[in-house]
Amino acid sequence: MVEIHAPNALDAGPPTAGIVVDEARAVELYDLAMKGDIKELLARADSASAGDPAAAPVYQEVQRLARRFDFKGIRRVLDLAREKNS
């Protein structure tokens, strides 16, 4: 019998780790999350994803979290991405 173990997602780090995002876009999305403006947040994240394909995973994660109304998660993802800019 062979056991196959799925890799622990926590060991791999977040799927957006190491991705650098545009500071202005990150600030804009962060502000929208703070305001709770889901509709505009989704639209801006979609636009950012199309305009910056290299950072699209971050913006897609923001959209996923926004659809779940996870504002704390959005802020966490954006904070991590902004730290990479430093």
C-alpha cells in the first residue's frame, strides 16, 4: 500500500507570496476594503489584474476574499504584497 500525502498548504506559504504589486493600486484597494465598497473593490481589482498580469494572483485573491466579505483577509493580502515593495 502506498500513501499519498497532499502537501501542507501552510508549508508552501500563501499563493501570493513574493508577488510585487503596484503601491498605488494596493493603497486604492486597501482603502476600498476599509470602506466596505465591495462593488468598486471587485471592479478595481479586475482592472488591476488585467493591467498588471504579473501581479494578477494578488488581485484575484482580493476578488475571492471580497466575494466572501473577508475584509480582514483582503487587508492581510495587500499588506503582505506591499511589504514586498519595501
